[in-house]
Amino acid sequence: MESVKPLIELEPDDDGRIRRTGNVLTASTHIITVVVGAGVLALAWAMAQLGWIAGIGSIITFSAISIFTYSLVADCYRYPDPVTGQRNYTYMQAVKAYLGGTMHVLCGLVQYTKLAGITVGYTITSSTSLVAIRKAICFHRAGNAASCKFSNNPFMIGFGILQIFLSQIPNFHELTWLSTAAAITSFGYVFIGSGLCLSVVLSGAGS
């Protein structure tokens, strides 16, 4: 027998789109995928530089800032009423609704400049990481005395082509498996960083 979905899931939402079924858990998961990235791998080094008091204090401070900013963005999702007002689907729409057209333009310039910078940064980081892997393989096969020098350019070009290809997929940000993969990689970074720290402690190399 064919299963019948509840009527509330079949009815469109107040803006005519498919009814949203997210909750606090799913929203928190998305926030984790945004906040916990590859930068967490350098967290142990940063803590070592700052010390226990300043390091933990910095983590708590920036966690509080993150909670405040995410709460602020959530309150700006609807305008003018935060509960029944019109939805702002993007950050720029919220800025335009609350701060006007001039700030909307400035926000767009800042947001897309930052996006371009992040894209360039990830491209360079990815190519550098791939070159490091290739060097490690080369040294493993030919010995530490081998001349293992490789250019980053082919990896940059390949990574750029991959980004161009993926950007052509329609509604890429709405793919269900994408959120799952992002959550898995976020926790993967945490486990990798924790494992490396634990290995240093157990080997007695830490100071």
C-alpha cells in the first residue's frame, strides 16, 4: 500500500514554497558545518601559542560572538515582524530590508570580495596540500635524498576546473547529501586534530 504523507507536509509554506521541516537540530548541524572547517586543524597550535588561560578564553569569547551573530541573523530573517513578516532568503536581502539600498550595495561588494578571496585561498591551500602529498609519495619511493620538486600550477588549474564544473550543477546548495558530507568532514577534522594531538602526547614529543 502506498504511504500517504501527512497533509501538513503537502501544503505549501506561507511563501508558496515547499513546507520547511527543519528544526533546532538540523539548524545546529548546518552551523557546525560552517564553523568547524579545516581551520580547526590549527587550533592545537594556536592554543599552544596562547596558553591555557588566553586560549580557552579566546574560544569562549568567539563562541559567544558566534551565538550572538547567528541569533541576530535569525531575527532578521523576516521583516518587518520577526515572526510573520516577509522572508529574506539571503543575507543581502536582509540588509536591504533593514538598512536600505546603499548598505545593500556595500554589503554586496564586501560579501562577493570576501567570497572571491576565500575561493582563491582554498584553491592555493588545496594545491599546496596536493603537492605535499605528492612529495611525501616521492620521498617514500625514492628516499629522502631525492629531488622531489613539483609545481603547484597543475593542481591549481585542476582544482579550478573542478570548481567550475561543480558550479554548473543547478541548486547545488539544496542537495541533501551535500549537508551530510559537510557534517562528516567537519567531525573528521576534529578527529584528525584530536588524533594528532594525542599521538604527540603519547610519544612524549610535546612540551
